[in-house]
Amino acid sequence: MDAGWLEAVARGLTAGAEKHPGETWRQIPPKEHAARAMRHLNLYRTGDRKDTHLINAAMRCMMAYATEKARREERA
């Protein structure tokens, strides 16, 4: 695992937690997180470098995974 990538994801998650306290991301459905990840990937693919799209996509994928996992565990 690339340490720089991991650090960038951690910084992004910390900034998000400060901007949106209370883990509100857990209330967003997994499919919405995935859609937002795809939006970031598509922006990156089209050449947009104004934002940290790859990091944002990685964070959204983590959020999609975590919310999907939590939903499965609730059903079990």
C-alpha cells in the first residue's frame, strides 16, 4: 500500500469529519457513495485536476463498502 495515498485518504477523511461532524456519511446509501466515486473517477479521466478526485473516489469507495457491510450485518 502506498503510504502517500494512505496519508492523503486520512487527511481527506479528517477534513470531511471536521466539515460534516457526526459520521453523516453513514446515512448515505452505498449506491450513492458508489455514484459519487464514479463521478470523481470520470472527472479525473476527463482531465480535471482541480480536485483530488482519485483520493475522493477512494474515500467514497470505502464509505460504500462500510455502509453496505453494516447493512448486511443488520440483516443477519
